[in-house]
Amino acid sequence: GADGIHIFIVGPDGDLGAGAGLAGHGLNNNGAVGDLGHFQLKQALNQTGMGTGQHDLGALAAAADFHHVNADAVALVDGLAGDLLGSSQHGLGVLALAGQLQNGTAVAGIHTGDDGGQDLMLLAGVLVGDHAALGLADALNNDLLCGKEGVTHSLCSLEFENHRPLYNWFLQALDIKMPPRQIEFARMNVNYTLTSKRKCLKLVNDGLVSGWDDPRMATICGMRRRGYPAEAIRAFVDKIGVSKAYSVIDYALLESCVRDDLNLNADRTMAVLRPLKVVIDNYPEDKTDSIEVDVNPNKPELGKYTVPFTKNIYIEQDDFMLNPTGKYFRLCPEKEVRLKGAYFIKYASHETDENGNITVVHCTYDAESFGGETPDGRKVKGTLHWVSADHCYDATVRLYDRLFNVENPSDEEGVSSFADNLNPNSLEVVKGCKVSDDVKNASVGQRFQFMRQGYFCIDRDTNSDEIVINRIVALKDSFKK
């Protein structure tokens, strides 16, 4: 009323229930703040539990039935923020909610009674325990900014639908000539991850991820660092559309959009993540062949690049098996295989360490099978990628996967924290990988398809001493649901 400030505690459903008003007097019509008003405001907030939660300083609203936003009014909000939060950083920026017309009059108001009166209120956005009390102050502040910036549409999630009448009234009271239109939509929920800013902040604060730009996070900076192309994200948004119905999007759809884009645009190269040395016994020591490989088979205009082939090469450890089982078409004692773009090779012998682990495989090659064709026309089913042991560089590869092993980690019952649902295989760091010249000389953020492996990009942690590579997405969705 005209004799003081009215404080309204806003419930989780956004309603201002009857009897929710707590009066603290002492701010008179001239804007002077009395000690009694300061004390009673603080006491009222403490009695409701607002003094013990985590407050959003930007949502503390300095709005009351005063005619001038003067130093006393500033001191009131400043003092409340300091007393309740124990912080020297006070939320003075929230005076924008009160609004200041050209004549300096505070205009932030709300209809609160049957008499049609309008009281200017102190609306506080707060957290009481683990339950968020909806901060209308923050919403109104957004409305004011949108109105004054000339925003035409304000898009928000469904929980703000009940606020639209207040939103429209607020802008009308401010006499905004072309007020923005508020439209509510359902949230974009994606399984196996979190999109809530509050929950993402908890992941960061609890040390479960390396930061907001952790490549496993569903944040723009996280996706950018992981290597997701902007075009792929836009394609994903186009596919899922916009709805007012609650839904959960499959994370596999996002990965599919990323694969589709990178399949068209990523350059091809060969890299060996878990190297096994192969010595081609009958290949000349001083010979080096230049193997031509397509830069991108989907874009023949990009041409080819050359890869050196030498006597010593590296292949993947799981591309060799001494005692194969089932339909195994890679290198083994009984089968001949093709090296991508080069020759046919077959097993001759192997070396082991003191623990019996195979360290070197010896093979022979068919000199007439260069390019993958033979005079006798014989065919092989297995084609392996490789790198020359004499022309490669060590790299560290981070293999990223989905952060959680449950579809909806925020709603799972019987867990004490997000850590209980973390996917233990969401990050695997592999050192000693072998990459070729084109990867070593690539710039940060440059993307490649490592043949038969997946799509990768150069991470910003790369320096003169270490090449760091992030896996963007595997060639196929192999996540076990």
C-alpha cells in the first residue's frame, strides 16, 4: 500500500496465494528508508526461509510504492542483499525491474486486490532448500528488456504460460508501443544428457565434468569443442521441430545429424589408435611407395592426397588375431588382407614380449597387387587402414561417448547425485596413437574422418609437444541401451 512495501512469496507453481503478502513498513512516499522498515523486511524474508537459500542477485527486485529511485532505495536493496547473502556483491542491477520512465518514476507494479489498486512490490527470485521458488522478478526484468530493445517475440518454455497475463499487463503499463509477443513451447529434452542450466552447473561445480565446454556437455561451447558442425545442430533442430507437448528426443538422432554432415564434408585420413607394428619381410628396406587416397569420395573435385608406404607400418591391434573365431575377415594366419590403397599382405610370423603379448607381426606382400588388384583376379574380404611407421606422429585421442548411462538422469529415483548415473565409458583417453602428416599439421577445430574409426577433430589443448584429438562421433551408433 501507500504506507510501505509488500513482499509476496511466489510458490513453485507461480501463484500468489491469498495471505502470502508480508508487510514491512518504513519506506515512505518520499523514498526514505527507515531502520524499522529495513529490519522488518529482513525479518520477514528470514521467517520464510529466504535468508538461507542460494539467491539470484540479479533477480532481487527493488520495486516499492515510492516516487523516486533514490539513494535510500538503493541502500535498502543493497543492505538486504548483503545481510541475507553475506556477500559484498550486491544486486543493484535489479533496479532495472523497478523501471525508470523519463521523469524518473518507478513503474513496476501489479494488480493485487479487488479494489483495483496497484502496489509496487519487492519480488525476490530465491531457492528454498532444493526447491526453486519461481522468480517473477527475473521474468519481469526480461519483459522490460525485451520491450525496450524492440524484441518482437519472446519464446520461452511452458512453465511461463501462466505468466503471460502478467507479462502482457506489465508491458501495457509501461506503455510499450509495440510489445513483444510471448509464445511458450515445450522444452527440448534429449535423453542421456542434461540441458537444464541449473543441473549443468551442478555437474561443473561437483567436478563431474571439466567445465561448461566439456565435450560431453550439451552446451554450445561443449559441442563446438567436441567438433559438432553448426550445420548439423541446425539440421537436428529442423528435424525435431517445435511442440507444446512434452517429449524426449533420442540422442542418437543428434549423432545421426552430425554423421550425415561430416560424411559429406570431412576429409579422409588414416590413423591408428592402438598400434601394432607390422614388418613386411619381402618389401625392400629403401623403397617408399606413394599411395593415393581420396580427400573425400563425396567430393571428387577435391582430388587425392598421397600417403607414404614403407616396409614397417602400424595397424590396429584388433585387426590381427592369432586364433580367430567366427567370421573374422581381418589379418590372421589363414587369411590374406588388403591394405587400403596399397598391397595384399599375409601372415608369416610374430614376436611376443615376456608376458606373451604380441608386439610385432611379420608378413609378406604381393608386389603385383598394388592398388588392391591382382593379375589372377583373386579377392579378399578384409581391408585394413594403416600408417607408415617411418612417417607418423604420436597423438593423444579422447574417445567421448554419452555422459550418462540412463535415459533420463535427472528423473532417476534412488540415487544421491548425478555421479550415480554417469557412464564410466563417457571418456577414454588413448595415448600413443599414430597419425600422419595431414593430422599433425591441421589447425585447431579441423575435422577428419579416420577411416574405419569415426570422426575426429583437433582439440585446443594441442601444442608443439602433443597432438590432442577429440572423437566427435563413431562411424556407427554402438551405445548399449
